[in-house]
Amino acid sequence: MGNIREDLQNRGKRRPLTKEEMIKRRKAIEAKRRKRRRKRIFVSIISIILITVFGSAFYAYSFISGLKTNKLGSGNPPASSSDPINILVLGMDVGDTDNQQNKSIRRSDTIMVFNYNPSTKKVHLVSIPRDTLIEVDAYLDTGEYQRYWKINAAYALGGEEEVTKHVESLLNISINYIVEIDYNAFRSIVDALGGVEMTIEQDMFYDDEAQDLHINFKAGETVHLDGKKAEEFFRWRQNNDGTGLANGDLDRIKNQQLFISKLVDKALSPSIVFKVPDILNAISENVDTNIPAKNLVSLGMKMLRLKSTDIIMTTLQGDPEDIYGQSFLVAEREDNIDLIHALNTANSSIANKITTVDRANLKLLVLNGTKIDGLASNARDTLKSLGYTNIEVGNSDIAVSKSVIQTENKDLKELLKNDIEIEKFEKISKSEYKDYDAVIIVGEDYNLFNNR
């Protein structure tokens, strides 16, 4: 007891702290406060992350459960996980403004192909101009027969199947899935992403009372494009007085790709995780697709790992031509060789092999192994359109039902497999064929008209 009392007395007699000691003590107290503050911040961040992860998982599960994927029939999954995935994206117009539930007469105002290569981790977004020429045996409302049409009319002529057929032919690909987005969906998705800032490069003044569409942007101004304004920017081609884009739909595609690139940057930013619920709701409520919901979520997660430089935007090339007094864009395969190869390359190793093979220096022999006249010539024409120049044709002395490529060159084997879509290979069978790099024998399964 005496010791305690003595100690208390001694405390009262302690010397006052020096200035340096007071500063040191204050620093120690501040350090403890900062440590406690960092701990609180860390705990808060961890809590936000956990809430976000579990919240996103909940919404993803709700999205999978609620998304209807049977409106467009069944899809056509890639043969293997290493094959590219091709998704046809159709931006649909209003159609009948008095009866918007009647979707059969709508036109595809925007046509794009989303191509994802699992091996290279690259995405190609290919825009197909709405004026691109297609051939369809159909009749006008007047009963007059017409053969040549613009591709934006394909939907009204034969629905998704008709559009898919022509897109596959133009790009030499197989469409796996379809996504249809009308402008209600477009606006909802842009709003869910928070919109984008866009600098307007030229005056955009256009009014369409029937569609309640009013576009009003001044050149030089920077505008925040929410869903409604984004639709206006996306659709504009000309002003009320007839002025506008010099190259019509081709220039509009450039504007659309510029907008999409900004939207992609927004979608790939880290903050997007907080907008996942709104984005999933916008998709499930407004988008028609035949992509299985779990595949769509899986593909979406892959997209989040991409950089903006991994997404390549291109446009199908062609030449303008007047037919029936209308302006068409005629797209030839030889004008789009690089694009076609990029879309059809199954993996990066094949891509490297393809770039090391010069098609013009190869010597090929194409033989008709059937009684169908002109089949070898058709195959030769296809190969020539892809850059092969030294090709001979003839008839095989052996009838074959299944087409085959004979070659000793492994790199050429992969190249021809991508170019002419013949899966069967074997070694060159006859000594007189040894001067050729490859011999292609087309069989009954090879039908240029139906398969190209």
C-alpha cells in the first residue's frame, strides 16, 4: 500500500516533457490512428467486394433462370472449344409503327457479326452495310419478280434463316447463334452502362414524325449520350435538308463503330462490376437470342478479361453499283480475303502457318470425282478468289462420294482446310501428281451453290 502511495506521489513530481518528446508522442498517437483508419478502410473494401461478388452471382443466377432463349430456335454450337464463335447481331427497326408487335415485316437496320477466337483471345466485330447486294428469288408487293435485293430486306423476305444464309455466304463462316436487338433494348443497355461522352463532328438535324424520332446535335459540341440520344446518333444518316454523310451507310457505320468502341471501353472498365445487375436486367428483358444463358454468361466473363485493343472492328468491303435504279454495294470475296481468313482461323498456330504460305506460288490440281458437270471448275474459281493462281482442272478416273485433299505439306493441309472446307486428307496417290503441291478431288458431297 505504501509503495502505491509513494508511486502516486512520485508521478506528480515527474519533469515536464520536452518539445521533442511531445512531438514524438503526437506522431506515435497519429500513427496508431492511421493504422486503425486503414484497418477500417480495408474492412470496408473487403465488405464491398464480397457484397458485389455475391450480389452479382445472385443476379447472374436470376438472369440465367429468367432469360428465354427459345424464341429463335436452337443454335449451332462450335464443333470444338477451340473453334471461333460467330454470333449474328441484328439491330431491328420499328417495322409497322401502328403495330409494333408485328415483327415479321421488320428490317435489320444494323447487321454485325461478333467473332470470338478462343485461341487468340481476339474479337472481330464485322459490320455488313445494309445496301450489300444479295440474290433472292422473291416478288415485290406489286407481284413483280425481283432477283437482286439489299441485305437489310432479307429479314422481311425470310426471317433469321434468310439473313443467316447470306451472311454465311459473304464471310464464308458458320453462324452459331443470333442476337436480335431492337431500339428499346439498345436504349436500355446503353442506360445500364451509364452512357458515353461523344464529340459531334457535324450537324445532325433530322425529324421523322411517324417514328417519333427527332435528332438535334450541333457540330463541335460534346454530348453525353444516354440511351435515347445514343439511338439518335446511331441512326442518323442525313439531315432534313438532304445534307449529311457523303458515303451514306458506310459513313454511318464508321460513326456506329466509333460509338461502340467508346461503349466497349466503358464495359471493360473495372467499375462495370457495380452495373452488372442493371446490364443483365436490360438484356433479359429486351434481347431475343438463341444463345444458351449459361454460355452467354460464360462469354460475358471472357469479354471482361479483354483489353480494348483485343477488339477489332471492320466492315465488309465492296463496290457501289446501280441496279434497277437502286444503289447496291457489291461485295466480292477477293476484296475481303484478309477478313475472311481472320474469321475462319481456328487457332493462332494455324494463323502463323497460313501467313507463311504464299497461295500464288502453289501448284494445285482439282479433279472432278463425280458426274456433275463443272464441279471442279467451281472449286477452281473459289480457290482463285482466295489468291491461288496456278490451278489445273480435270476429271478423276475414280468416282468418289466424299471430297479429299491429297498433299504432303502439313502447312498447306491446314490452309486448304480453312479455305475450301474439305475435311478428308491423304497422301498424294499417284506418281504423276508429284509435281503438284496438292491434288483436290471433289466428290458428291461438294456442292458450291449450297455450301458457299
